Amino acid sequence: MARMLTFNIFRYNPQDSASFPHMQEFRLEETESMTLFIALNRLREEQDHSLQFDFCCRAAICGACAMVVNGRPGLACHTKTKDFPDKITLMPLPVFKLVGDLSVDTGTWFRGMAKKIESWCHTKKVFDPNAQEERMDNALAERIYELDRCVECGCCVAACGTALMRDDFLGATALNRIARFILDPRDERTEKDYFDIIGTDEGVFGCMGLFGCQDVCPKRLPLQEVLGKLRLKMAFAAANNLLPKFLRREVRL
Amino acid sequence: MSSIPSYATHKPETSCRCSAYLDWLQMLTGACLILFMLMHLLFVGSAIISPSLMNGLSKVFEWTGMAQIGGPVIFFLLLLHFVLAARKIPFASKQQGIMIANARRMHHLDTWLWVIQAVSGMVILVMGSIHLWTVLTNLPITAQKNAMRLQDSRAWIGFYIVFIPMVWLHTGIGFYRIMVKWGIVGIDGRPGLRKKDALIAATAMVIGFMTLWRFVFLSIN
């Protein structure tokens, strides 16, 4: 017999002056292979048309449907109800600006982050549209692609104690993005350039090592390893000029 | 870029390496204190085998000057490590509330371990200072002196019943965090490291309590 699920959903519309933040209870019969995305759509269609939440791809590719599910950030389309008890609490992601109910504006945050870390290939080469694209070693391309799989859902930021406490902290997603450019030979930025961006307490040295980012990432990005290697790389970049030759290290990601 | 001045008082066009140096120092002082604690465990734990063995080791530390110089150095390292770690610890009640709320919401072990480490760090600062001051102002260290202190006042027994677990919780979690935070242990190694680390910390805690037990019931004469 199918379970009757109880959803406790955060409701608040900042656009409506009569609205106030509160939790609203919904009940819905569970169906086979039900995801939170399916459940939310059914709730909106069958019970409350005003329920706000974001979705687009339904396949954990767009990152739009991130929300806090029973305390942990995750993607609604990627989360099966069978993995949860009868009661499921849904909250919007913290850190980001609330649009309404479960919908948050991650776009503005990510655009600001991309501008801050200059998230593009810096090169002095003039683009020649007739030239063949430069070849890249396949193994290296795969390593860059591995880090490029980030869908900007914001789960790692919402799960990060440092980001919650300090709004100037770059967050795992930004540090992962920088690692991707460090790997990319087309980006001509030097180690000092990268250090200027992330070699601070707002960057990699601000990470307190709670590892929440790694454990909630729906794309299973190796954030813990990336942040660890970045810390080591930046720490040696700063210390190499003080160290005797035999202790100096150039850390590769 | 973060180096672009955004305030009138912002230092222009210079990149500061201080965050990196302070992070190095935090890690290195922590690593030194972990090593010290392991050696300290062997030293005081030797009283379980024989109080004379501990007294013998103590004489070596006295004779080489390790107790007279090393003791204050460890005190300094403890204070320095606290100041460095305090850069990250939330002191404002609003920030503390955010951290606790996050840990409770997430049901995430490593977030809780961080909270435990921060709290135990505060406790160690106070209790460690009391312990070091008491021991270093009454050199040389002997098993009989330790026993006398504990047998004279039950408050000291209560003190160490709190202090020993705090030290090994902080030390164990600190070692684990250094290994992961500095990229020495990868994703796959994290659960295994956590288990081994917990086992070592628990063993150290047991040895600590056995030593305490030994001192409480040691014949002073």
C-alpha cells in the first residue's frame, strides 16, 4: 500500500505585503519512483496553484530545483521520496535571495561570483576564426570537464558553515571554478594572479573544513580534494620564497 | 579581482600573503601540539607501568632543560594556536547561532565535529592554562606530586575527568581535519581515516583515564 506523505513547505512571497513566512502542510499519496519534483508539481496542480519552486531540466543538469530537503540541500528532481520518511520538510536554499516559497535567485549570486573571480580564459592571443582550434591532451580535457560539471545549483554554498556566516566567502563552487582555470592551458593567468583571487581568508584559506560542500554536491564533484589541493598550492605559492630549496614545492592540481 | 581596491583605505595593488602564512602557522602549531600530546601521553602513561619509570623520564626532562624550556614553549604554542584558530571561530552570538542551526539542520557529522572542536578548543584554553601553570610552577614533575594533588582535592579529579576527553576530542578531530583540509587524504580515504582517528583518540583517552586512576590510588609514601 502506498504511503501517505506529509510535506511541510516553507511559504512566503516577498512581493506580497500580506504574506508572512510560515510552514504549510500538504498531504500526498506516494507513487512509484516519485521524485520531489513530481511531488511538487502534483501539489501545485492539485492542491495549491500559488506554490512557487524552480525547475527546468528534470534531470539534474540545470541545477534550478535546489532546495533544503529535511535539512540538507539537494536537487528536487534528483531526490526520490522513497529515500525519506513519511514527513518531508522543504525549505528554500539559504544564502541566496528569496524569490518566493522554495524559489531562490541563484543567478545573481553566481554572476557576481563569476565577475569576482573573472571566470573566463584570460589570454593575449588574438582570436583567429579561420585557424583550427588548438588541440588539448584528452586526459587533461577530461580533468577540466570533471570540474566543469558544476551545474551552479548552489547546494555547496547553502551547506557551507563559512558561507552562511560570512557573505564575503567565495564558496566551494568558486574555488572549484578557479581550479578548472588553473588546469586549463588556454588561461594565461599566473600563479600570482590566482593567488590574488583566492589566497585570502575570503578564498581558500577561509574554508574551515566542514566538508558539507563535498557531501551534498548532487553532481558528486570532488570538491573536498579540489579545495585541499588548492589550499596546499596557494600555501606553497606564498611560502616558497621563504623556504630552503629542498622544501619548496610546486603543487599540481 | 579581490585585489582591486574597493575602499579608500584599501592597500593598492599589493597582494598580501598573510592569510597563507597564518593558515600555515595554525596548521603547524596544531601539528606540533598533536605530537606533543602523543609524547605527553607516553610520558604520563609510563606511570601505569611504574611511577619510578615516569620519575626517571622526568629527571631526563629536567636534566636536559626540556621541562624548564619546553614547558613554557608549549604554553606559548597553545596560546598562539588559539589566537590563530580564533580567526575562524564565531564569537558573535548571531554567527554562533547560524553555525549551530546549520549543524542541527544538516545532520552532518563533520559539521558537528567542527562544533565540538571549537567548543573543546575554548575549554582547553582555560583548563590547559590552569594545568600548565600548576605543573610548571611546581617542577620537577613526579608521580608522587601528581598523586598528592589529586588525592588532596577531589576537584582536581573532576578537573581531569573533563580535561582528558576535551584534549583527545580536540586532538583527534584536529588531526583528521588537517589531513583532509590540506589535501593529504582524498575523498575515498576520509571515512577510513575518521574511523582510525577515532580509535586512536579513544585509546589515548582510555590511557589518560588509566593514568588518572593510577595517580588517584598511588601510595604517596
